Amino acid sequence: MFDFAHILDDLESSDKHPVKAYRDVLARANEQLKQAFFDNQSVNALVKARSDLIDSILDHAWRRIVIEESGQTACSLVAVGGYGRGELHPHSDIDLLILLPRKKKHYSASSIEQFHTFLWDIGLDVGQSARTVKDCVYEARHDITIATNLMEARLIAGPKDIYDEMRKATGPKRLWKSRDFCKYKLKEQQNRHHKFYDTTYNLEPNIKEGPGGLRDIQMVGWVVKRHFDVDNLHELVEHEFLTENEFKSLIDGQEFLWKIRMALHYLTGRREDRLLFDHQHTLAKQFLFTGKNNELAVEQFMKLYYRTVVELNRLNEMLLQLFQEVILLADRKHAISPINPRFQSRNGYIEVTSSDVISNNPFTLLEIFLILEQRSELRGVRAETIRLIRDALPLINDEFRRDAYCRQLFIDILRQPQGITHELRRMNRYGVLAAYLPEFNAIVGQMQYDLFHVYTVDEHTLFVVRNLRRFMVPEFYDEFPQCSNIMCSLDKPEILYIAGLYHDIAKGRGGDHSTLGADDAMNFCLRHSMNQYEAKMVSWLVKNHLLMSMTAQRKDISDPEVINHFAEQIGDKQHLDLLYLLTVADIRGTNPELWTTWKAALLWSLFTSTRQAFRRGLNKPIDQSERISRTLSDTRTLLHEQDIDEDKVNGVWSNLTDDYFLRYSPQDICRHTLAIIEFGASSGPLVFIYEPEDTGGTAIFIYTTIREDLFATITATLDQLGLSIVDARIIHSRDDMTLDTYLVLDERGKTIRDENNLSVIINALNKQINSPDITADSVSRRLPRQHKHFQTDTEVIFTEDKNNNRTIMEVIASDQPGLLAKTGKILQQHDIHIQNAKITTMGNRVEDIFYITDEHHSMLDDSTQSVLRAEIIEAL
């Protein structure tokens, strides 16, 4: 397709300076290759063509500089690594080895240096080493990466005899015998996969190094070459490691990843193997995805990517297991033990007893995973059986799904005391889960294009089930003791596993995924002979799986009315227990950075308060006067232990309103009271930092004279310090003082305990409250790179809280520096009082709740709401 012979002619006839001449021909040839790529020519041909182009350039330069100018003919120029395989992307490294003769007098070091410098001058990104054969042997013996590169060596110019000597001296008969090589490479891949959390589903995947990426294909090629001394991956078919269809899947997957990689190189103008958010939209458009059926074009593109690498990962798993049998276990006698008439164990791997077992008994497509759960000594599925499973997937049809025994097998898989997570993941990897549950098939590889969900929907779903399972495992008890205690008391934990499996099953369909998923869950349960109560419980959990997290994070759970209403929605203790467990598992499975001690404490507080409401009886809700009386009594007990003058306590409390005693715990009130008494009549603000019980955050208590700009000043200061505000309580006293508490977390979502950091916060707040110079617009907190790709339309929503005679304002917007301060400043300008604020940041999106009143301490009227909405939207 590409004939670069004319390049040599141009170089020979050019009267330009050599550097300029070579640069020009390289530029023209590269432009030709680039245009061919955008004209949708075969990426396989383009990768080979660029390698051929560089061969021509290097050969010509070698002859001109090393041979013609210096007269040296004893050295050989050798391509190694990816270039040695004849694979070059636009900005890939060009790895070269210059093979030197044994004696230095037979070559000119200066000509080698001149050649290297010339390549850099003409714009080639070259990695070059110069070694004798003896050097190569030494380096390869001590570094398997060098041995691997030399294994892919290809002669470009110079004598062949020294090249052949090197290949022989570094081959498997001399060093890194195929067994050692295979063993080391398996470990190398395992370590590499761990760096990517052993998942193909990273939102910004590395298409080369990640599981299922190009490196996995290269890994297979290396082992094949080392053991069979071949250069062609098709030898996998010849040696019966792959079928022709599987080989086609391998090559098609490689071609797709090559296409992405080449597009990334052209898009960025550099070597780039990360499929960052910065590039995903552009590539989706370039690859002609248009978006349909409630999916964005970028989501369709990424779904194809994920499904491709999952298949490549499966082929890699199957091949490496076969390699282990053929290479690592070749001299061992096969240990075969029967399991049942259909299955046996061979060297610790389960396999069918004959090739027609699955076709004659389709139910074995589920039975095999149940056996793996029941027999922990089994290490996995033998490669040939994996192939048979994949080939037999069409047997999982409507008749299969209606079969009572198949349905029982699936339920039994979810009822086992161990192995559920491993086998559901394996079922997903082999395609069995998606075949048995067509509704699950729709979410395989389905990404949610935001920074809140860091996994695809199917991967998130299986993480949720895994998290639920961990509550049952004794070795993980210390992670969530409360959850483990509740989980271990359940008679039928499979109810939760099914709810976890279905809670997001309807994502991407359009409409309310909770409602649609609840219908799917109900149908599943009834199909699988669960009774009406169990089916309704699972369906209810799916429909309400967001209720507890939304209540905890968006409502004032210190308000008895909120707790009582939530308890009415839940209904009873059993529903509360199950929903609590599902909520914790769901949040932990959404994004590793989302779960904080603050969030854990918030959910636990809601859980315990609701449980108390059930014990008291929903027809006997606690009223405000009863709660205040109990709080005062408990606080006096705590203060009595401190031996504090009761008159001083009464002096502080006489200025505090009922709202204060409703919003704080006795422990908090005790701390505040002691601090205010000690503060006395001192001028300036009191800034006091402590760690409240069971909140998982750091409380900053500020006692100072009421000032209109205080909220904006404090939030701007804390934002500038890189702290995340998760809760704010602002209560005014009768003597024109304000008692404000901000619950904050550090940049890692942790409690702040370092004394130096605490001092910095106190000093900064004192300074700013006394003479503010930080404004919302001057906050310079840097947002993560990814945020610029996800913009959220700003919304301001008002609802009435009639029980407390206040308005609830919800602000939804893109995260940005100074957001709270900007909002606070606007509220200040309209004499709006903030009583409470709950701050929620989900990736790039914030959902902040403000409990506010007008200057008369009443709910806001419609006209005020309209003005605030317009100004906040404009400001944000």
C-alpha cells in the first residue's frame, strides 16, 4: 500500500543540508500516513508502514554516516522492542541496539555517537544502546525486560553474523529457558494488573498497560515466541491454543486498540496511552458514534472499548492457563479427581469430563459456578472448558431461563456461604451472567459519564454485592462491625444480594431507574419461586435504594420531624436494617473516595435515630419540648462532672434559643459552654476546634458578634485552606452573638488531627474574621483536570419547611472555588439568614442544601425566591 522507495531517491538527489533533507522527507511521509489514517485505511497496515518508513530512513542514515563516512562495517543496527516487531505508532519510541564487535579497534565510537545525534536532530525519538554480544548476554541474564526486547530483535543494517550470534546467545537454550521466562512474565503481568486494581473498568483506562490492554496481547506473544521459537501469533492456532474465531477476536481487539492508540498520538501530538476524559468525546465523534437510545456517543464508544478489553482479558486468562499447563507443568503427572459425572478436577482446575457435556446438559453452564463455590480447593476453570462455556452461550435462551432446575441453580449460587463474589465476577467475565439475565446484559460496559461513578454499571453492581458479602466474612468484621452484626443476623442474606444485583439494572434506559429496576427485581424473584413477601422486599429495596443516603445527606436529621417522616417511609426495623446495609454497600461501591468517616457517621446517626423512633412508636413522636428538656438534663450531668459554677452556665444558656438546644448534642453543648465561659468578655472571635463523637469530621466552633458577611468570609477562608465543608450550623443568640459550627474534612476526606494544621486554621479564621481580605472571587483552590469536561447546569430549588417556619434552598451546580462564599454573599445582600447548611460534593457536581429564613425569621415569599434564584444562577 505504501511505497517509500522514493524517499531514498529524494535523499540521494537532495542538495539540502542532510538534517533538513531528512526532516522534509520524514514530514511528508508522516503526513501521508496521517491522512491515510483519517481516510480510515487499515491501522494494521499503517503501523507496519511506519515501521517500514523508519527502516528506510535508518538504513540510509546508517550507510551514509557509519559506513560511507567512517568506513565501519563491523557493527550491526538492530531494531528491538515494539519496533523490532515491526509495530510503530506515530509517536512510539524507536528502540535501537547497535551490536558492536568484540574489539574496539574494529569500530569507530565517534561515528556511532554522530549517528545517534543525527537521529535526534532529524526529529526521531530514539532509545539507543550499544553493546557487544557479551554485553547483551550479561544484561539479558540480569534483566528480563532486556531479554524480552532482544527476543524481538530485527536486523536493519550491518552484518548478519553478529546479529545471529546475539540471537543464539540470548535465546532460551542459553538463558531464560521458557519455563523461567513464562513464570516470571506471569508474575510481571499480575503485578501490572494490581496497579490498575485488577479491573478493566477504569474510567480513564490505560489502553496499553491496563488489564485487557495491548501489553496483555504482547505478553501472550512473548511466551509463544520464547517457548515455540516462532514470530507469528497465528502459531497459537497451529499449536491449538486458540481456535480461528478466538484468534480473530484477539487480532480484531488489537486492531481496535491500535486504532485508539494511533488516534491518541495524532490528537495529542505525543506518545499517549491513556484514554483520558480530555480525549474520549473527540474520539467518539471521530469514530462516528452518534448517540442513541438514551446513551451519549461517548458512552457508546466507551462501552465498545470495555467490552473489547473484557474479551481480550478473557482470552489472556485462557491462554496463560494453557501456557502454564504446557510449560510450567509439562513434566508433572496430571492429577485428575472426579467431582460428579459431568465434572472433574485436573491439577486443581475444574473441567468437563467430555467435550459434549455442556451441549448435552445445558444446565452445567450454571452448575460449574456452584461447584466452584462449594469446593474452595479448586483454583479455577480449565482453559478448554472456558472455551466450551463461551461457545455454548447460545444455549442460554428463553427455554433455559424458564427451566426450574436452572432457576434453582442460580438461586443456589446466591445462597452459598462463600465464593459468591468470585463466581459472579467469573460469570460476568465469561458472559454467562449477561446471557442468563438479559437485563444485566444492557449494563455490561455501560459507563456513567461523570466523576461520581468511577466504574461501569456492571462493575459497580458487582462491587456492591462484594461489599454486602464482606459484611458476612469474619476476617472483615473490623471494617464495619455494626453492618456485620446486622448482616449475620439475617435469615436470608440472598435477598440483599439480589437487591444489590438489581439496584442499578435499569441505568441507561431512560426514566426512573429505581422504579424500572424494582419491576425487574420483582419479576426475577417471582420467576425464581421466592414468596410474595421476599419479592416485595427486594423490589422495595431496589425502588428505595437511594432514600437513606438522600435523607442523611440532604435533610436535617437533627429534626425529630425528619426522623419520624423517614421512619414512616421505611415502615419497620427489618426494612431499615436491609436498606442501611444496601446503602453502605452502594456508596462504597460507587467511588472509593466517596466513603468517609463523616458519611459513615451520618448514616449511622440516621439509622439509630430511626430505630429509636420505631422503639418509641411512630404514633408517639418525640416533641421539641421533651427533646430540649432531655438535652438540658444530660448536659447538666456532664457539666457537673467538670465542677463548673452553675450560675455561669445559666448565664450562657439564658441567651441561647430553643433552636440551639435542638440542633446540638449534650456533648457539643458541654464543650461550647465551657469554651464560652473561659472566653468570658474577651474581644475578637472565639475559634475552637474539636472532634465531635461519632461524626467522622472536625468541628470548627466560632462564637462572635453577628455580622452579615460572616458566612461568606468563613467559607471562603476554609475553601482557600483546601478544607471540605460538609455541614454548617448557624444559630444566633438573644444577645446578638452567633454560634456557628462548621464540620470539615481535609483534602483526603479525613478528620484533621495534626496540631500544626489546626493552628493554621485557627489563625487564618481569626485573621479573616477580624479583617477579611479573602473574597469568594479570590479563592484559588485548584480543581482536578477532569472537572472541565463535566459541566452541571446550575439549578436553585426552593421548598417549604412549614414545621420549622423556614425555607429549604437546594443549589445544584458544578464544583468551583468560592461557591459557598458566593452563595452566602448573595443571601447576605438580601438579609437572608442561614440556619443550617448540608454540603454534598459528588465528583464534579455539588448539591448543597441551605435552611434559610427572611429578615423576620419566616419562610421566603415567591418574589424573594425568584430574585435569589436568578442571582445565584448568574453568580455560579
